[in-house]
Amino acid sequence: MSVSNIKEVQGRIVVSLAGEIDLENAGEVRKALLAALKQKKDLLVDLADVDYIDSSGIASLVEGLQVARKQKNELSLVAVSPRALRVLELARLDKVFSIYPDVTAAFAARP
Amino acid sequence: MATAQSDPGPGDIRPPTGTDAGGLDFAASLARSFAASLNVDATVGQALASIIHLLETEAGSLFLLDDKGETLVCRASAGPVKIDGLAVPMGQGIVGLTVAEDRLTFVENAYEDKNFFRAADERTGFVTRSILCAPMRVGEKLIGAVQVLNKISGQPFDSRDGNMLQVMANAAALAISNARLADQLVEQERIRRELELAAEIQRNLLPVPDDDLPICGINRPIREVSGDFYDYFELPDGTIAFALGDVSGKGMNAALLMAKTASLFRCLGKTIRDPARLLSILNREICETTSRGMFVTMVAGLYEPSTGTLRYANAGHLPPLIKFPDRLYETLAPEAPPLGILRETQFVDHEINLNGGLFVAFSDGITEFRHGEEELGTDGLSLLLEYAHDRPLAQRLASVLSDLDQGGWQARDDLTILAIDDRSAGRAWQREHVEQPPAPTEAEFLFGITFPAEPSRLKLMRPAIRAAARACQFEDEEIQDLLLAAGEAVENIMVHAYGGGTKGEITLAVHRLPDGILLRLRDFAPRVDTGKIEPRPLEEVRPGGLGTHFIRAIMDDATFIPLPDGEGNLLELVKRRRSAGVANGGEAGTERFGETGDSKDRD
């Protein structure tokens, strides 16, 4: 399991990831993010249930961020699990991504 | 005696005072007198008094040549009249001719000699009858003359008198010359002591060498004081701040600006974690308070031993050299103008990953080493660094200078070199020449598995490593990191070594260490060019190379072990328990890694 849920909330798309994301299924994450971005809407990626994520999973998030920025959309991370946060910190990407405690906070920060 | 004079007659017996030995006694007593008074004029007076006493004459005077060698000035006179201060042009009068022609001069009847300078007699009322005048010389150098007038006996001067006067004139010349040298020495000694103090203060501005740090520098001034400097220090999180600078010009003003710049760097470098910003502040400071025409070229940066990341900025300094494993030396492009020229200069940060390589900053004194017409240049420096590539960093740098010295190369400027060796940073991710290490005796083999190089196997491998790490008493957070690093290493094999195909196999062997865990990953793909595996620049938001960065940040050691024959690669990964480093005090490298490798401790 990698992409557990995709839904639209108040004009933004929330993509929830879950389980162990590695070289085997990072491609699925990448596809899901790029497909969602085709709708030209801001994206929230929920990492609450991510138990493991490695460089290939991070690379998919980074690619999503780059595409989003190019088309003037936001890609933010919400409810980042401690494990995923640790990996983002190791990659020094914790300052590159906007990170919110949950979906509500993301909406409050950028109404 | 080099001077021309008539030979003494066959029956002429020289008195003791006329022999060379007597002259030496005379010189020795004059030297003692100088030593006691350290006063040239007083001793000149004593010398003259001795001379007229021994030669039994009515008067005498001693002339010294001025600095330009044009005028003889009377420095002492004895007898009824004083002519101290009288100046005679070189080549004129008896004294002037004696010196110009460098010969002993006898004048039997002064008023019949066309060269006699009567003005002195007319002014003083003294009546000169006969004159004996001897040049004073030290080695080849004429310094003046001494003349004696009118033997009290009324007799003319004879060759015996001439001998004695010449011996005494030479002795006096020697003593005067020594006294002058002594004066100079005293002054030189004072300046030397001050320079020594300045040099010592400068040396104390340099960092204390620390073999535990992967950074090292050398500063060798061409004169007593240096216009170059380097500095480095470890910040609380293990990052190393460093700088190397070169002040325009040499001498004391350059040394003072060097001291100021070095002090400002040490102060600012403790808080400003941005080399470009640090250089901007330094630049403004130097622009505001430094005399015109002086400037400083400088490289400043930050290096993280835990990851190999190096961030630097360059203000007009020679581009540093960088050497990645299995690649040639490269220079990093030159940058902004030097510090102290334009107040609003913008400096730029650059980030690279040393990736097991070497970073070398140096002053132009190094590359301008000369051997005849030949200049060392960066190519020559690269070559010397490479000759000594297998030595520890400090020895490697020292050998560059000693090779040049022994090879007859001449330094023409202050010499400063600063290097960071990422190989010795405690990770040893890529060593070029590693002996096949003996199987670690303290390692206990836990298990081994072989699996196809297929991404779906990652999820099968991780639980096995997790269980082993628990058996090795790692804490959960450390286990999560270990799984990430091991997974990245396996993915590297799948993606890079096997090119993403599934044709090969991977063997994993897991060993327990007394203070951690050791993983060996073996594949059977073509040899990996370790120089090509690069972590990505961290500030660059782009996938790729990130896995290697994770391995380096998490593992205490990640080494490719050369295999004796056949295809394939063997990667050895070591992680030590954080608690182990604290409990047993650990080796220096282990301890340092414990502090810097786990960024969650400080975040």
C-alpha cells in the first residue's frame, strides 16, 4: 500500500499515503501526485500513516513539489508521521516543504 | 700591510708596539673600551690619544669618511688646537689624498707640499712642519684616515713611524667598524625582538592542530610576520568553520590587517552560518576602517564532517582545488572581488559534497614557488598533493613544502595552505586504496541472505535487519535509521550497479559488533566507479543522490572493499550504538560521529 486515499476538500486535493514507501512503490506515489496536479489545484499530502519512506519516496514528493510550483499551485505536507519527518530532516527538506499538523491547520494557514 | 711604503732598512728593528701582535693588543684594548662605552666618538678620542703618545708627536687627528664616501670629517683631534668637525673633500689635502690613493703618506715639509691645506694652520695658528698620514681600512673598505703632525724630537717621520701608524690605524679602523656594527646590532636586535613578539602573537591566532579533525593548515611567513592567515574551529554541532586569507602587501601593515581580519572571522564565524554573509560583513568592516590600497582576498566556508557537505564563498582569492576520488584535481571558479574594495560587494555561497575527496585552499605564495624560471602553479601543487595522497593530512601538507624546499624551489611570498580531507572524516565512504580488511575478529556472524535485485525484496529484507538490530540492542529510532540506510544501499545496487534490471543477486551478511552492527552487501554487477556516486547538493531540490547522503549521514562507516578478482562490489556498512559511544568513551571518530550523525539530537 502506498496511496491510501485521494479526495477533494474545499477546492484542494488531499492525497493520503500509507505504509512503507520504497523503490517498489514510489512510482505509484509519483503517478498519483502528478495525476492530481493535472487538475491545477493545490495539493495536500497526508503522511500520517507512513511507516517508512526512503529517498525514492522523497524524490516523488520533490518532483510533485517542482511540478506544483511550476504551475503556481501549492504542494504541502500534513500530519507528517515522526518517521517521515525524520527522513525529511535528514534530507534537509523539512524547510523546503510547507508542513502542517493537519488538514485544518493547512486551511487556516492559507484560507 | 697592503699600503705602499718604503721597506724598513736591514738594521731596522721594529719595536713591540710596531708589530702586528702589538697592533692586535692595541685593537683589543680599543675593542674593550668600545664594549665598555658603546660610544664610537669616545673611543676614537682614546685611540688618537694613544697614537700621538706612542709616536711622540705634537698633534694628531682622526678623520672618518661619511656615508656617501665623499667627505672626510674630523671626529677627533689631539694637541694644542682642536679641529673636530673639520670637513675635507675626498681626494683633497694630505688626508683626502691619503684615503683616495689608499697609501701611507709622508710629508717632510708641509709648506713645500702643494697638497698641504694651509687654511687650518692659518685659522688655528698652529705651524705644521711634518705630517704622517695613514689610511684606515677594514678589509677592502676604506673608512677614513689618521694623521700625526710634528715629531716632538723635530725629526722627520721615518719608515718605522709609518709602520707603527699603519698598524695602529688598521687596529683603530677595526675597532671603529666593530663599534659601528655593535650599534647596528643593538638596533637590529630591538627590531628583531619586536618582530618576534608580533610573529608570536600571529602564530597564536592560528588554530591549534587537532589530529581528530579532518582539517589542517600550514602558515609559513616569508619574513618574520605574515600577511596570510588561516583558521578553523569546530562548532557545537560538529560543523567546522574555516577560512584562509591573504592581505595585500607584506610587512607590518599587512600583518596588522591580517590580525584584524583573522580576529573578526573567529568572532563572526561562531554565529554566522552563511559564508557569503560573513564575507559581506567582513568586507564592510574592512572598507570602513582600513587604509586605502589595502585589501584582503579570502575563502571562508563551513564543512560538515558527518555528511561531507562543504559550503563556501570566495572573495577574490585564488580558486581552491578539489579532488574527488578517481577524478583529477579541479579548480573551483573565481568569485567576487576582494574584501576592502567595494562596500556593497555581493558574495555568493556555493555548496558541494566532497564525497570522500579533498578540498585545498592556498595563498599565491604556494603556486608562485619558483625554480629558476619555472613557477609551481596549481598543476604543480596538485602533483605534490597526489604524491603524498596516502599520508595523513598534516603530513601530506608538510610534505608539499618539504618537497619544494628540498627540490631547491624558492618561496617568494608567505606560504599558507589549508586542506579538508573528507576521507578522514570518520565515514570513509570511498577509499581509493583500502587493503582487504581482515574479517573483524570482534564481529559475530548473525545471518546471511541472498535475494534477487528486485525492489519487491526490500520489504522482505527490512524485517530481517530490524530483528538483527534489536538483537544488537539498538534503540527503535536508530533501527529506523539503520533500515533506511541499508535500504538505500540495496537500492543503489539495484539502480546503479545492476542498472535497474533483475538479472543479478544481492547477498547480505549481518554481523553483531560489541558496540553495533556490521552489514556487508555483495553484488555481482560490474565494478562501480565510486567517483560517480555523488550525493546531491542539499540545497538543490532535485531527486537523485539523496540515498547516498542518507547512508553517509546515518552510518558511522560505509566502505567499498576491493574484491581480489571477479566482478562485483562489496560494501561494508557499520553503525555503532549511540549508547555504546557514551558508555565506553569510544574512539575519537566514533564519539564525534555520535554527536554529529544524529541530527535529531540537536534539532
